[in-house]
Amino acid sequence: MTGTDRQPADHPWTRTSERNVWRACKSGLVLTVGRRIGGGWVAEVEGPGASERSDPFGTRLQAQRWAEDQAADTRRPGAIAGTLGPFETEHQARELRAVRAVYEAFDRDPGVGKMAPHTFLMLVSACESAGVDLGSASSYDRQILAWLSGWEPQTCAVIAGLISRANLAGVVFTAGQEAIVAQALADAEMYRRDRASAWCGDCQQHPAGACPDHVDDLDAADAYRDLAAQLAAVRPQPPGEGSHA
């Protein structure tokens, strides 16, 4: 079964059973808009070759419009094929959330070498996620990564994407296994978002509008979502296909 066979049918925006969450499907992508604990609306676009999340909007309609535009851009020839690349232009790499976050952190606290810790973490995380043993804390491998982290964030993001894509290229699921993993990640993401949507006393008193535990829930939900999008880019192995004697 191909990814095209399994893609969801288009349907308009519909309010889900979750509080303050709306969802639609367009061009094989799932569009989700939800209200943040601290206020505002955030849109997400997920599916094969796509994993994007917006900054907060003031209204639900603005968030929905962003998601629809993003879905159209993702399906346009030459658009970014997911957060891991491949990237046709430097602009595409600069538009990644991880890259924008580095520039935003630098704007808040500028200075020579201030980007390097963020880009170093980007490279190390890609290696560790791919199961690469980097050796000791002072290993030559890590020294080279530290040297690479002196390059622009978009350059480091491309290197991290190459590492991650090379790792994913070796992952082979049957169609049945892919469906099970995708559903498990979707369930885990929903569970974490449900936990985060329940305000507690600490959330109400926290200046950011959410306590550390519920922020951790949102981070975990994002991680499950991102992993699902990465695995969706791996072509499943049809049942019965394998090595031939």
C-alpha cells in the first residue's frame, strides 16, 4: 500500500472532541488548530513530507488561514520535503523552526559565539538520535562538531538533516507495522496534549501561563509529532517482500 493510498480524504474544518481543537484535511495533510494555555491559537500541518507549526495567532481564523496556506505551499513543487530536507535553497533551511529559534535566541542575547551552543546541540542531537557513538566528552568527534557549530544555523541544520535522513533510510517497516507505530505516536501525543490542557494551580500562578510539568507535556507531544512525521517519510515494505533466495 503506498502513502497515496493511505492519505486522509479532504474534509473541512471540524471541531474535535478535544476542547478548543479544530482539525481539517487538505491534499493528504492533517491541519490542526488549537488554543494555547497562555492564550492565542497555534496551527500545525502534519503528513508525509511535512511537519510545520506556526507562531501564536490572535484568532482561530488567522491560524486556520496560515495552516491552509502552509498546506498549499508544502504541496507546491520545490517546497521543503519535511524538516529534515532535502533543501533546494538556503532560504528553505533558514525557515526551519530550529534555525529560526537559534536566530531568535541570538537576538535576545547577541554576542560573538552565542549561536554556537545552540548549533552544537543541533548537531549532537542529530547524531545521538541516529545512534551515533560520539565517544567521550572531549573526543575528537565532538571537537569536530564544535568546529562545525561555528557555521551558520542553516548550514548546521542541513548537516543534521543529512545525518537524520541517512539514519531513517535504514528503517524499514511493513505497512502494518507503520500503522501501529503511527497510531501509538498519535495516541501518545494526544495524551500529553490532554494533560497540558488541564490547568492546575501552578499554571495559574506561573508568569508564562503554564507550569514546568505541563510545558514538558507539550514538549513531549511535539517530539512525538515530529517523530511521526519523520517516520512517515520512510517508505513501508509491502507484506511478503523481502530478500530472495
